[in-house]
Amino acid sequence: MKIAVLGTGMVGRTLAGRLTRLGHEVRVGTRDVATTLARTDPDGMGNPPYPQWARRHPEVALTTFTEAVADADLVVNATHGEASIAALTAAGERHLAGKVLLDTANPLDFSQGFPPRLLVADTDSLGERIQAAFPELKVVKALNTLTAELMVNPEAVAAGEHTVFVAGNDSEAKATVTGLLESFGHTDVIDLGDLTGARGTEMLLPLWLRLMGTLDTPMFQFRIVR
């Protein structure tokens, strides 16, 4: 598939690298290519600047949001949640129409420090707001409840015996995303139904962040035991 990954942070990089290794044609989208390539300082999480990663992955093109999604078969939203709708707007509604969007973002607000609060919760979700803003887009919420490395390499913890979730209004779109998750190695994918299921997975993030602080590592995962 031709896949557009929107976002140059660790989630975007990790997904882009894994998707490329699986044989997909991947473009990473950013708001301003020149600015992104000019970065020399670590990001807010201490990760190396994007150009260092790009030099190790010359097969992954860096383009504008619009160029990335224009002829993509599938789009991955790996932007920060507060910027997701703006990034998709920059990509262009007509370029997104009819496409599947794998939405990995969370509506986290760090303006009051750590731990962050949720921008939306309970009666709404970021996934639903994206769907409302782009009604012809087929939004599927997934992979927002685990760290980037485990998104693409689930066997790094507990031999991969843990759970990921999908939620969306379009059954074919969910099947496409589920197939992608299985190609990463996920074996327990639970379908939560329509996109209102994103409310639950996004509200796991306050617990996830507390666990990360308590365990002093992001390398853990949820497992649903039947």
C-alpha cells in the first residue's frame, strides 16, 4: 500500500520505519519540510531531531501533509492530539475523502504540566471529532494505548500476548486496520464497535501515564483475560 504517516515524532518515525520494512511505500508528512529538516535539537521528549532518523531511512520521503496524502491508500495520524485536526485540514479534505485513517493520537493537554489532562473525554473523543470534521474520511481508532515500540513490535513485551483495540464506523476500514495490526504481530485485536469506542481507549491514557511513572518505563501493555 501507499501509506501517508502524518507526524515526525517518535510514533510517526516508528510506524513509518516498520511499514517500510513490511514493503509499503511510505511518505511522512509535516507542515513545513524545510523547518523539519533544519532541526538540530532534541524534541520535547529528548528524542533526536528528525534529520538524524531520516538519514538512516532514505527510502522514506518527507513531504508536506498535502503531498503525503494525495495518492495514499491509507493515512496514519501520528500527530499530537491537539494538532490533529489542523494537520488534517492542512492535508486537504478532498485528498482525504474516502480514505482510511488509522488514528493513533490522544487528546492530551500538557498546558498545566504533568500529568496532562484530556482535552475531551467521556461524552466525546478526538477520534469522533476528527470524523465529524472530515465526514468522508473512514476513521479507525487504534494503537493509542501503548508506546511506539510496542505498536510495531508487540513481542518485545510478554511475547506479544497482550491486547490492542480498534473502533470505527466503517467495517471494511476496521478490517484494513486490523490486517495492518496483525502484520505488526498483534494477535489479540478487540473490535469495540463504532467510533464511540474511542472514548474508552482515549480515557485509558491517564492510567497509562500513571503506570509509566510508577513502573519507570513505557514498556508495558494491557491484556484482556477471558
